[in-house]
Amino acid sequence: EKIPWSHVDFIDNQPCVELIAGHPHGILSSLDEECRVPGGSDARFAHKVRVIENQYLEVPKTNKDLFKIRHYAGTVSYSCAGFLEKNRDSI
């Protein structure tokens, strides 16, 4: 049909998806695990996130409660404060 087109390059976001949703060491897996253990805390969740090694994760040295994910659209900062409570909320 001779429709003009051009190839579109895209970034493979699989490593970022694995960082967030991967098992057993993704952010959401770590959050669920911390919610299940007795005495789970936001601080322990933050520590678990900080030890994950992934090219899309940034962990500032000055704020132990903060982590950043470099999404395809830019870097987004997250505070671990209240993560466990929000995850336990059944809506």
C-alpha cells in the first residue's frame, strides 16, 4: 500500500520493571515481605530497598528514608515514610 513509515526506537524498560515488581528482590516484594513480618517497619523496608542493586535505583546518602527511581519519563523520588501502612490498607 506504500504507506510511509519510519522505524521508532524505544528504550527497554524491563530492568526498571524488575526493580519495581521483580521477585524476590523487587521493591514491591520487599514491601510485601516487610508487611508480613512481626514488627515490620518503614525503616527496615527502606534498608531493603537501599541494598537493591539496579541501574534505575538511586539512594541518596544523606536521607536514609528516600529512594529514587529513574523512570522512562524522568527521576521520581519516594519517601518510605508510611509505605507499610499504605500497603496494609485494604481500601
